[in-house]
Amino acid sequence: MIIKTHFSIITMIDKLVKELLAKISEEIKKPENVDTIKNDILDPMAKHMIEQIYPYLIISVIVFILIIMIAFITMYFLLTKVAKVKLN
């Protein structure tokens, strides 16, 4: 008897949770709610994350440019050295 009651309660809770999630999903999909979510939640979060990442992005770009410059300078010196060796 206790097992049936326990199972019945779990089934009712499961059904209630599914209905609640369906209602929440319907409300979120309404255009006015989508706009509110975008403007009041997502946009500020994205702006904050970009502000936090921006310095690291700048440093990464600078390091990348320096690595490319060093690679080209190294290739230039290697090619001029090889050309001098072949001429001698």
C-alpha cells in the first residue's frame, strides 16, 4: 500500500513538473518575452563577457603578430644565409 502511494506521488510530481516546464517554455517563446530576455539578460551578459575578454584578446593579437614577424625575419635571415653560401 505504501509503495503504491509513493509511486502515485512520484507520478503526480513528475506530471506537475512536465506541465510546469511546458508552460514556462510557452511563455519564453512569446515575442515580447523573447525581446525582454534578449535586452535585459543576454545583451548585458554578452557585453560584460566582451569587456572581460577584451584585454586578453588584444594581448593575443599582439603576440600573434610578433610571432609572425619573428617567423618572417627568421626566414629572411635563413634565405640570405643560404644564398650567400651558394654564391661562395
